[in-house]
Amino acid sequence: MTIQADIEQKIQYALQPTFLEVANESHMHNVPPDSESHFKVTVVSAEFDGKILVARHRTLNALLKDELAGPVHALSLHTMTPAEWQEKNGEIRKSPPCLGGSKAS
Amino acid sequence: MDVLDRIKEQVESNPVVLFMKGTPQMPQCGFSSRTSEALKSCGHEFAYVNVLSDPEIFENLPRYADWPTFPQLYINSELVGGCDITMELHEKGELQTMVSAAVGNKS
């Protein structure tokens, strides 16, 4: 299973999201082709109701602990409740360009 | 001094401190760059630690606040979060309020 699929499966199972997108953005960085090192994750879940952002990120960091300790070098997280998602109209900030500091090889 | 004590000292002696890759003048990572730009726009000076120039901090910062990624922003000794959270707060205008309050408290 790819790391991307693995991340999707873990989040799907733990948070039952109403929307989930796991984008592999490794190609934007200074890593070999077909790497799975940089991901952007957008999760919309009712589980986030009443939780501040740090808590939501901690939930995902814990869920993806093994991936972060291993191959995953960067994880951009966009966490919303269904109401917040509706308010944003599904608009998610684009990830910034790489500036070369990534040491993943 | 133990590395966790060194981190603690940075966090506790500065009202606003950003652990980042590179410097605000020459960031080495897009996420660090974006975060430091958001902080700069708040109009107050802030402390920073370039984790790329301090391998010991680079290795150990993730376990300080149990937060696996860089950059990490601390205000009033508390972890605010990384790039995504900082940007979220910035867009809502809350970052400015937090930074002003923290810097104001110190003087």
C-alpha cells in the first residue's frame, strides 16, 4: 500500500470525515521522483466540533505518528468541521513553494 | 545545558519565538517563510531560532511539545502551532492580537 493510501485509510477509519483529500505534494520539493515525503491533508469531520486547531492537529499528528517518524517529512493540515467547510466554500490555501531546506533524500 | 532546557529557555525568555528553517531574512522552507512573514506583518519584533544551524535543537524540538514538524511558533511560552495554524489565525486577525498582547505584557 502506498503511504498516501495508508494515510487516507487511517483518517477515514478514525474520523469518519465528510470530506477527505490527501494530496502528495512531494513533487514540489527537492526529493527524488515518486517520493512520498510531503503531503497536504484536508479533513472535514464532525469530530472536530468544539476542538481548537492545536487539538485537531494533535489528533492527526498522533494518528500519523509512524508515518511522521518515517518517510513523511512535511504534513500540511487543513482541519474543519462541516460548518466551517461550508463557510469556506471548499477554498483551501495553496502550499508554499519549496525553498530548499528539506533534507529528505 | 541539556537541549530541552535550552529550548525551554528560548521559549520562556521570549514572548514570541519562532523555531524555523533558516532565518526571517533568508528562510529555507516555504512553510517557515510563510509563518515568519505573517509574524513580521504583525509589526513587532520576535525571536527566532534557526533549527538548521542547531542540529541538537532540530533533533529534539519535536519532543519538547510533542509536535513533530517545523516551524513551531510559541507565544507566552505556549505552542501556538505550525504554519497552517499560524496562517489561519493570521487570516482571522487573531495573530496580531496575540502577538501585541504578548509583547505588550513584557514591557
